Amino acid sequence: MAALASHDAALQKVLTSVVGAYFDAMTAQATLKARTQAVELATGTWHTTQSEAQLQDTEQQILMEVVKAHADAQSSFENL
């Protein structure tokens, strides 16, 4: 009887260890997935920010060209 109890205790210990390792692996996998998604989101945000900055630079250039063209036109008009 003592041998059977000892055997049961050993099996319970192994099962506890296996179940713990399984949940540790599942937790690690979920953590990896969450971190991967966070990196993808951050990368997307960075690309969007870069695109917006480039558009703002382009808009600023166009505005400067319009202001210059207006000044040139006004100057030409005043010289008539």
C-alpha cells in the first residue's frame, strides 16, 4: 500500500510539473504574440507619422511657392 501511495505521489508530482510547464508555455506564447502585435502597431504608427510629416513638408513647400507666385504677380501688376 505504501508503494502505491508513493507511486501516486510521484505521478501527481510529474503531472503537476507537466501542467505547470504547459501553462508556462501558453503564457509565453501569448506574451510573444502580444509583443509582436505591439511592435506591428508601433511600426504602423511610425510609418503613418512619417507619411504625415512628408505631406506637411510638401504642403509647406507648395504654400511657399504660392506665396512667392502671389508676390511676383503683385510686383508685376504694380510695375504696369
